[in-house]
Amino acid sequence: VARRVIIDRLDQLARRYGFSYNRVFVRRQKTRWGSCSAANNINLNVQLIRLPPELMDYTILHELVHTRIKNHGPGFWEVMAECIPDPRQVDRQLNAYAPMLLL
């Protein structure tokens, strides 16, 4: 159920903001909420389902932006800001949930 919710939300956000990706994998990971490969495969942590919805959306959008920009330079944050107001602040909020990765 959690995997389906996460993938459905990924698809909704990709459509809304005009992103595309190759494949998606939802796994339990101990060190990260998500990642995006050079081939635009998106990996998402199943634990995202336990975050507040705005932080799950932030994480998914973060990986979707990486389908276009493969680094965390100024251009990355500019695109993030087109999707989410003050993305760096949201990123700091997400960091507070890092201990959940180890559960």
C-alpha cells in the first residue's frame, strides 16, 4: 500500500510540474530518502509514507528536479523554488526526520 501511494504521488507531481523519469524503485533505505540516477531512475524510500505530506512531496520533487539538474547548484534550487516556496527551509525540516531512516 505504501509503495502504491508513493508511486501515485510521484506520477501526480511529475505531471503537474512537467517532469519525466525512467523507472521508479521504492525500497527501505537506511541512509537516504531518495536518489536519482544518471539514467533518470528514481529511488524513493518506503519510509516517506511516514513523513508529513509536504515533506514527502518535497523529497519526490527533489528527485524529479535531479532528472534535469544533476547537482545541488544554484540552478537546482531555482527550479525547486518554482515548485515549492523556500525549498531550503523545507530541506532543513526534512533533516529533522533523519533518525526515521534507521527504523
